[in-house]
Amino acid sequence: LATWQEVARRIAHEIRNPLTPIQLSTERLRKKYFQGSDDFDRIFNESTQIVINEVHGLKMLVDEFSDFARMPPPRCKMQPIEPILQEVVSLYQSGHKDLTVTTDFDPAVPSMNLDREQIKRLFLNLFENAVTSMQSHGDITVTTHCDPLQKKVRVEVADEGIGIPPEDLDKLFLPYFSRSKTGTGLGLAIVNRIATDHNAQIRVAPRLPKGTSIIIEFSV
């Protein structure tokens, strides 16, 4: 109950934020129109652009919440995880010139029962958090390791960012928990949901000398 009360509070906050510039822009537009202002064309362009931008932000918020609420059950099939990780790595390396990604993939990792699109989304969210934490420059390390005795595959994504305060660790995977001014707080909630649907476990650990490691353990 407390979690969903917090979710409702944060949704209300996120919706309220763009309503103010939408209202102010519309009021300004009406005022200039009825005044027959000489610079009405400029005001019209500026005000409508603000409204369009804010509505776009609202639509993204609603779409993301809808996606989270109606995430489909995974459609799993036996496949290797390395090509999925390589695809995520390539996307971020090509899109961020000040970002390097170091990989260390264990060749002993077997194929696993995975939903490719959901696992890709999981790691895209982890990468996005890491990039934000490092302000788009630094090194992300991705490693895989197979433990045949425990029948587990461990995937670790480690960054060189600002780290996570100890008091936030127990809230990290709650919907709409975010310390970022631009984040919706759904990224890690989606990560947790996908991992749970794949019977995987998530651990978060500090990375020395700085940064965060997120470890996901899949049962083989």
C-alpha cells in the first residue's frame, strides 16, 4: 500500500509539472491575441511550441507507465545471451563518443531460456542508468560468468558513476523511485520485473574506487 501511495504521489507530481507551462503559455497566447499585439506571430510560435513539447513529455510518461502496467509475459526460447549483450553494447558505443564499454564474456556460458526483446530492454535500462550516472563519459564493464556447480550464469554491469547512497538501496527497484531530475523512476522497476519473470535475482554492490555494479544471476 505504501509503495502504491508513493507511485500515485509521484505520478501526480510528474503530471502537475508540465501543466504550469501549458497554462501560462495558453494564457499568454489569449492575452496577446485579444490585445492585437504586433508580435503575435512570434508569441504564437513560442507558446504553441511550449505546449507541444510539454504534451509530448506527458505522452511519454503515460506511455511508459502503460508499458510497465501491461508488460506481457515473456516468450522464452533457448538462446545465447552474448549476442543480446553485444547488440546493447554496440548501440551505446556508437551513440556516445565519450563512452567506452569493456566486455569480458565467459565462453562457457550456455544457452538459456530467454525472451530476447525483454532481456535486451533490461540491459538497455541498466546501460541508460549507468550513462546517466557517469554524465555520458567513462567506462562501463560488462562481464558474464558461468558457475556450473551452482548452475547459475552471472551477468554484471559496472559503471564509474556517482554510486548509490546506502539509504536508497532498498527503494531502488520500486516504481517511480528516482533521484534523477529527468528520470521517470520506471527503468529499474522494469528491470526487476523482467528479471523476476525470468526467475533471475538482482544484487547491487558498490564498485571501488567509485561506481555501481548490478549483478543479475540466471538459473541454468
